[in-house]
Amino acid sequence: MARYDMTGIGINLREIPDDNGVIKLKVLGLILDGPAHSAGVRQGDELLSINGVDVKGKSAFEASSILQGPSETFVNITVKHGNCGPVQSIRVQRQSIAKSPVFYRLEQVKNGSSSVGYVRLKEFNALARKDLVTAMRRLQDMGASYFVLDLRDNLGGLVQAGIEIAKLFLNEGETVTYTTGRDPQFVKNIVAENSPLFSSPLIVATALHDNCKAVLVGERTYGKGLIQSVFELNDGSGVVVTIGKYVTPNHKDINGNGVDPDFRNFPGKRSLALLQSIGR
């Protein structure tokens, strides 16, 4: 997990071509309170160099490989803040200890008696399911009548972690996702095997939305649905190969398309009746 789940300083890089077609590396997301975030790196920054080596034209995989190293060692990076911001050299200490990806709090609905359990999931790492269950149980004990699961700027991570989290809310036999590919071994229907652990109304994404367990709030999602494997080569480099796709329970291909929300902003008082009816 440590090798491909994060860079070692807690950033997710995205390749963006400039006007001349040369690849630039932008920070797509960060682990909140992770090494890079704490050192001053921000979402949208452009990564210019690593330990004095210009990364212009390099792939995100190549740059991430350079960023990785033994825990507690340091790496020097140069970033440009935003499109027109200042250039800054930053010394970041690598960390391999997985931090909890879950942040939660209880919110009171304005002019109402309901309480909302707000849970932010920053990354689908090995701690995600366990910590999400703990947070939601605590919020229930505090009086939450429904939940918001905030996945904005989520770094992604382990596919199985995402699947197991979706199963927390689905009935036995309901589809989490379909996988498709040329090879029959990658064509699967992944379903929940047990009764849901939580049945309170929820605001989140497609596995729950398509099974009528949740509504979606926010902006159109990024649209990442490829199944990829990393193969190491003898010289230490690697090749990333796409071997299939994930599609929604309603067989929608989200890769490159994303998912449109039901609401652009958090539902108002009139719309909460729809949310309340979802859990019935």
C-alpha cells in the first residue's frame, strides 16, 4: 500500500499539458495535515523540481517515484503557487505512517431540530472503513439523524476500501459496482453480502445513489473509473496498464464523464423531505 497509495509526502499529482504540449505536474489533492500540506504545499500548485531535478515533461508516476524514500528523511521540492503565484522552495519530511483519513463533526440544522453528522473522508486507505464506522457511531450517539459524507478532494487510494465502505449502507445482494474489461476474469458484479450497518439517510455518491440510498450534493465529480495495474521493470521503472473499468450499478461509465449531483448546494428545508424519505 505505501508504495502506490501515496507519494510519501501526502500529495496526488495530475499531468496537465501546457500550450506547447509539454507536461506540467499539478497538485490535484493533499492529505490534510500531511507532510506536504503542513509544509505549505496547496492544491493547484505546480511542482517544478524535486531535489534540484526539473520535473517538467516527467509523468506523475516518475515524479512520485522520486518523491518516495525512507520514512523521516527529507526531500526538497520547488512549487509555484497557483497559476501566477510565487515560486517557493520547501523542505518536506517523508512519512509512511498512515494517518486517519476521517474528520467528523455534528451540525445543527438552522431553524430546525435535526442534527446532521458531517463526515469527511480524505482518502481510501487501510484505515478508512474502520475509522468511518467509528465516526458514524459516535455521531449517532451524539444525536445525528442523517449524514453527509464529504468526498471532495479525496485522494483516492485502495479500491477495496471504497467497496467495503459502500457495503456499509447497502442491503444484501445490492450492487456496489460492475467491472468490465476484455478479459472475462475482470467482468464482475460486486454486491453487498450482509445487511447494512447504517440505514440513516445519507448524502454521498453512485453506489448508494443508484440503489436509492443517498442523494448527491456538490459539483460534477472528476470521473476516475479505470482499473490499472503497475508492472515493475528490471531497470526500476514501471508501466501502468489499464485492464478494465468500473461502472455504476446502473451501468453508467463515469470515467472522464463524472457524476452529476442532485443538488449543487446543501438541500434547503423544503428539499430535506426528500432526504428524509430515502432512509425509509
